Amino acid sequence: MSRLSPRGNHKKRSRSANLKNDTDLSGYPSLLKPHWIVFGQKIKVVISPTEVIEEGTGRILAGNYSYLDKRITLNGTLPPEEMVRTLYHELSHALLNRVGLVQTDMTKDQHELICENFSNWIFETFG
Ligand SMILES: [Zn+2]
């Protein structure tokens, strides 16, 4: 499950180029820690120094959650606020997976709708 990069002008942050590797989160908001625990499952968070491209479609993504790898990849070229919003969105996918909604017959669009609205509410409430 993934989140499309929002339309608009994304200035490439110079610190992206200074990352030692894709797990170096120094300089990013404290919410962007290397891993999160979602109902007992460790979810790794990595920041890509380059844009995240969706396999198959070539679309530029704000982030992606891999169920198989238990890993969230964030597009490191986004502004910090957008990265935090994307983190919440991708964590919502991990949450839906952990509570079993992924195993239902919900459509991808329904998943995305839930994750986008839930993450917007988290951001609106907690920043
Ligand atoms: Zn998504």
C-alpha cells in the first residue's frame, strides 16, 4: 500500500543528499524514528534519499508500506510535514494489516480512504 506524492512543488532538501544511508534519520523530526511497534510488530522506517517510484506504474510516491518486509519507505525529497503525514498514512496501513482488515474483501480504494482520513485526523489532532 502506498501514498502518492502530493501534487505541487517539492523542493529537494539538501540534507537528503547528505544521508549516509537510507536508515540515517538524523535531522528529521523525532517522529521519524527508525522503527515503530504496531500491536507488537516491529515496523522499520527508512527514508529514501531519492523519490520513491511505484513498481509497474512509474508513479512517484510519498511513501510505501511493504507487508512482506514490515517496512515503511518514505520519500526523503518531501518537506518534513509531508513526511510525517505520510508516516501516519503508512502506519495506518500497518495497523489495518495487524487488525486483520487486509484479509477481508475491502478494496484497495477503501483501504486508501481509511488510511488517508485516519492519518489526516492523527495529524490534525497531534501534529
Ligand atoms: Zn496508502
